Amino acid sequence: MFNESQLQFETVQYLDENGHALDAEKIAAVDTEKVIDMYKWMLKARMIDEKLLRMQRQGRIGTYAPFSGQEAAQIGSAFALEKDDWMAPSYRDLAACLVHGLPLEQVLRYVKGHLYGGRTPKDVNILPIQIIIAAQTLHAMGVAFASKIKKERNIAISYFGDGATSEGDFHEALNFAAVYKLPVVFFCQNNQYAISVPLKQQMASKTIAQKAIAYGMDGIRVDGNDLFAVYLTMKEAVQRVRNQEGPVLIEAVTYRFGPHTTADDPTKYRSQDEVENWKKKDPLYRVKTWLTANGAWNDEQENEYKKEVEMELDEIIERQEQEDVPGIDESFQYVYGTMYEHLEEQRKETIDLKRRTAGEENA
């Protein structure tokens, strides 16, 4: 008979919404300089997100999926990884990608729909950003399987939202990873909505973490807006999977302040009161409050750092926007290693069409 007590998952939290330590011993285990480094990344990520949102409204980039509100979940977890670990992100995980080594220039190419925007530098272990919901869970599982076969010590992490847990790929990935005890962490950012569908209408289970039970793997629920809780929880999970003790599912409870994407109107399905209540749990506010209270950070340092970031962003964006845009004929050479006959024909037709169009415009 179903016993709900077997599915109770307490939420790991070490820093409350007001920046007060709930577990001083746990928090003390994280070096203050590392906390400052993570906070600066959170602040930079927030500034990048807000900048990209404005650029989309100005028509300078395409449809964009903002992540403000989820910085602690992404950056805290990314800091627990090593450089050789593999990351399989979704379209909302740019903050984690930046921490793991993806250059901002490449992020800009991606959001601008640049032909080569999906490329990752050879020394950065990040798979192409995934648009298909939950597909990246299978990719991370596959990479982890390869690592195990090759007896490598690197692990894989898949980032995804709560909506992805309703997809078959999610369940297939967890089942396969658990059966073969693969070194992979499945990191769910539960931001309460799968586009416009609230969590309560998407699943009957109380938590996402409890889904791990069905597959015989560890499940952990953590306050996704608590940087300390996310970092330490992820660090333990990474060590477990690196030791070949089996995969881990982490549910980071968080919230996206903005729309699902810039093509979305969140006022249609959630109230402003709800948004404001979640903004009181802002991950940046609570870390800054803790750092300030401990004499490790102040407004002067913050303002100076913001100026540095603003200058860096302006320089990178200006430089990237001056780049030449690849022609459509180049796309035929990008996907396949071998140019097949029918593709060569299409490429020539495209080039001829461009020439005729250019001639008509100049006439």
C-alpha cells in the first residue's frame, strides 16, 4: 500500500532568505574567497542576463530565455565541477556554461542565431545547448557511459527544468544511468513552471527528488536560491558519482523572475504578488547580505565591480556585433563532413539566387 511517509524529502538549506546562517558549521566549510568569487559570478550573470533581455527588445538578438533568479542554482553547482567534467545544458543554463568556460562571445553568437553559435571551444567540455526538452539528459548519460567504459574519472551533469521530468527522455536517462551506475548528476532547476503550466498541474508527486526512488538512485532536494546549500550538495553528489557509486538526481527549488522566453507573457498565468514573494528570496540578495555582515564585501566593491563588468560587456558586444555574418551558402558545408551531390546543387542554386537578387537591387 502507498505510504506517503516513504516519500518525504526535506529541503537542504544553510542560508535563509535574509542572509542569516542556519548551519554555521556547513557555511564555514566554504572558503570566504570562494564565496566572493561565486557571488561575483552571480552578479555578472545577472548583468549579462538583463543586458541580453534588453538587446532582444531592441531587435539585436533573437528569442531569448532569461535566467534571473536561478543564479545560485547554476553557479553553485558549476563551481563543484572540475574542468574535464562534461556539461549538457539547456537553453536557460548560460550562467553555468560561462562558469565552465564557454566564452561570452560564443554565447552572443548563439543568441544571435549565428551559424557557428553552437560551437564549443575544443578545451571546453560543454555539449551543444539543447532546445529539445529533456534530450540533454540522454546526452549526459551517454557521455557518462563513455567515461565509465574508458575508465576516466570525469563525470557528466545534465541541467534541465521541471517540465523536462514529464518527458520520456528524462525517465529513460535515469533508468539507464541507475542500472549501469553511471557517473552522472541530473540537476533539475525546479522554477515552478513548464512554460505556463504550474508544477501542481504537471505532476501529482510532492517533489521531483522522490522520482529517484523508482530508479534506485539517490534523490536530493535543495533550496536552489541558497548558494551554500547548492554548492555543498553538488560537491557531495559529484564526489559520489566520481567514485562510481551511482548517479544522483538533485532538485533545486528556485524561480525564474522573467518570462519563459521573450515570446512569452507570464502575466497570463501567474500573479505579480507571486513574483514579488519569490523576489524576496533573491539568491543575490542573501549572499550579498551574508558577505556584508561578515565584512567580506561592501557597496563600494560592488559598484566598482559592476563598472568593470559593464565595460567588459560593452567591449565584447561591440566587437562581436562587428563580426561578418556567414552567408547562407556556408550552411551547406557546416552540417555534413561530406558535401553530397544534392546539397551541392542546392548550394549553387542559393549562390545564383543571391547574385540575381544583388543584381536586381543594384539595377
